[in-house]
Amino acid sequence: MNITEEKQQQTNMLRVKDKVAVITGAGSGIGRAAALLLAKHGAKVCLIDLNNNRSETVEKQINELGGESLFIDTDVSDPDRVNKAIQAAFEQWGRIDIVFANAGINGVVSPIEDMTPEAWDHTLTTNLKGTFLTVKYAIPHMKKNGGSIIITSSINGSRKFSGIGMSAYSSSKAGQIAFAKMAALELANYKIRVNVICPGAIQTNIGESTKETPQLDKIKIPVKYPEGSQPLEHGPGQPEQVADLVLFLASQESSHISGTEVFIDGAETLL
Ligand code: NAD
């Protein structure tokens, strides 16, 4: 194989070449890993996150790799800002093909009787309404060419209900699965696929968004789970492993998959 053919083959291996991806929660953890991987595979990436140094670092890393990215400081629970951020991505690159609605928080972990309505709202507004807003404002830009939407839910609220005190989080994650399926059917006419990923424990910065209340002790179930509760890994998964799944669902390789949830948990929920 000569150099030209080799270069051509490398280009062909870029699985989302020239696609435009919008990723929320792109500054950290799973969103960051997906942003880097999609950029390596040829996508231009709009990074949506709260204003922190992490997102700018991701933007810099992608640009250093020779890719194109644009960080937009946006709270996903704010309709106006989400609309403007997605509009800005469209204006920059003229299309949107991939949406990874991934931003999320654990929020307050508390007995239900002690959970304040404000804490409940904050988790639901960030995780579930944020997903709705991201998808809603992307649709007008995706209708012409079709595309792929991927939503990050969780094993919590779908296969696992032992996250004691996480009633708000699990409800938001269950809601995302129903929303993904409704959207998959509604958007099929536009050739927009919608899938939802359900990670088990992944090593990220999500602990920073967790606020345990002192009352939690009273509802803890006296069961000690064994260390390394993921049979496949003997520990939490890595964000890069989830990014591989996101790339697959974003690419043409998953062209006949829509409305499906994919569990990525090292068999954690089979225990
Ligand atoms: P992370 O904390 O490392 O990353 C989440 C990102 O979302 C952060 O950069 C944060 O700033 C951003 N974010 C939070 N609130 C936001 C808002 N209102 N607007 C914009 N951005 C906001 O955590 P992660 O583990 O990578 O989480 C990503 C997704 O994965 C979340 O939806 C989470 O629920 C889900 N998840 C994580 C795990 C895990 O074990 N880490 C397991 C299952 C599901």
C-alpha cells in the first residue's frame, strides 16, 4: 500500500468524519471522554458545560489534536441558554448530526421525607428537563439530514434501585429512558435515531455533585456490598469505555438501532 492509499485508509477509518456533535457535560468524565473520542474520529464538537476550567482544557486538547471544538458556557436547565448554545453550534458549522445529552448531577441523597422540594427540583431540572431542552432545540437543525441522539441515563432507576436516598436521581434517570423511547418513535420520520446508555459505576467527578444529608443513616440498608462489585472489571469502569459506546451509537455502524437502552456496567446489575 502506498502513502496515498494509507492516508485514504486512515481517513476512511474516521467513523464520524465531518459530522457536527453537540455534547453536554463535556468538561468532565463521560462527556469529556466522548468529546475527545468523537473529535479524534473527525467530528467537530460543541462542548456545553457550566463555566469551569475543565471545559476549556478539553477545548484546548481537541484543538491541539488538530480537531475543531467550541466551548459554550451553558446551564442545561436554562431554556434560553440551551437554545442559544445550539444555535451557535449550527451557525459555526452549518449542521448538527450528533447530540450527546449527558450533563447530569447526583444531587441531594436523602430520605424522601427529608428531601426538600427545591433539592428534588434541582436534580430533575438538571437531568431530565436538561435532556428535554437539549433534544428540543437540536431537532430543528437535525431534521434535514437526520442524525443520532444519545442520552446518558443510568443503571439507577432502570435495573438498580438500591441507591438508597437517590430517589430524585433515579426518577430523573428513569424519565430519560421513557423520553428517549418517545423521541425515537417521534423522530424516526426524520431519520433521527435516539438511544440511551445506562452506565454502572464509572470513575468520574460525579461525586462532587453529590450532597448526602445527615439523615441518610436512618434509611441505610444493612447490607455490605462486596468490593469490586462489577464482575467484569473488579472495580468501576472508565469514561473511555463509555465513550467507545457513544462513538458506536453516533456512527453509521448503529444505523438500524433506535429507541434502545444499552447497559454498560461490567455486569454489575446482574449480581
Ligand atoms: P462528571 O461530574 O464527571 O461530569 C458531569 C458534567 O456535567 C460536569 O462537567 C458538570 O459541570 C456538568 N454539569 C452538571 N450540571 C450541569 C448543568 N446544569 N449544565 C451544564 N453542565 C452541567 O460526571 P459523569 O459521571 O461524567 O456524568 C455524566 C453523566 O453520566 C451524568 O448524566 C450521570 O448521571 C451519568 N452517569 C454517571 C455514572 C458514574 O458512575 N459516573 C453512572 C451512571 C450514569
